[in-house]
Amino acid sequence: MNQSLGSVALYDIIIVFIVITFSFLTITINYNKAFRASSRAVYIIEQNAGYNQAASNHIRRDLNTLHYPPYPGGVYFNASSCPIKNGQRAMDTLTSGGPISTRHEVCVYRFASGTRYYKYGVMTYMYVDLPVVGNIFKVPVYVESDYLHIF
């Protein structure tokens, strides 16, 4: 009888360890997806010398190929839904008018730095979504571009 109680406690410890390990891996993978999406968006903005229609279309296309998860809210996400960052409101969100599965929660900010330079910031979100519980929380992931010269 003493042996059976000891093995149950050992199984409990093993199960808790496995749950913690897989939770850590899941959170790491989701953060990597959000950071990769932000970094890629900033890279495209820098390549296009600012946020314009070409950059917007390229970023929207890349968000689907990077497997960045769509906005889980089910309602349309717009620029007024973005948080204020360094005293600036978001200038645009990277959403598409298509079905909900293609709408992404990405905020694009533009910051003026004097009269000759500006920089952009892109905020994406890491979602922790469990099958039974649903969305537990979301963590913002923010990336800024280098200074761009105003021509």
C-alpha cells in the first residue's frame, strides 16, 4: 500500500513537469511568431522608405506566410483599438476587409524626430489561447525601426 501511494505522487510530479515544459514551449513559439511578424513589418517599412500602400500590401501578404495568428476577437480591429504609444496614436492597422480569418491585430505608429528624421513602430500581439479555456491573455510585442530620412 505504501508503494502505490508513492508512485501516484511521482506520477503527479511527472505530469506537472510535462505541463510546465509544454506551456513554456508554447509561449516561446507564440512570442517568436509575434516578434518575427513585427520585425518583418519594420524591415518592409524600412525597405520602402516609409509606410505607404506598397509596404502595407507587402506586410499583409507576409503576415499570412509567417503564420501570424489572426485577430481572435471576431470583430473588426481598427486604429482606435490600438493603445497609445509614446504619446502617439496608431496611424494604421494591418487588417484586411476579407473574412475574419485574415484580419490581424497589428498597429503601425509613426514618430517624428525633429524636422529631418522619423521612425516607425509596429506592435503585434502574442496570444495564449487554450482549447478548453479560450484566450487567457495577450502580450504586446513592440519593434521600432531605425531613423528614416525625410526627403
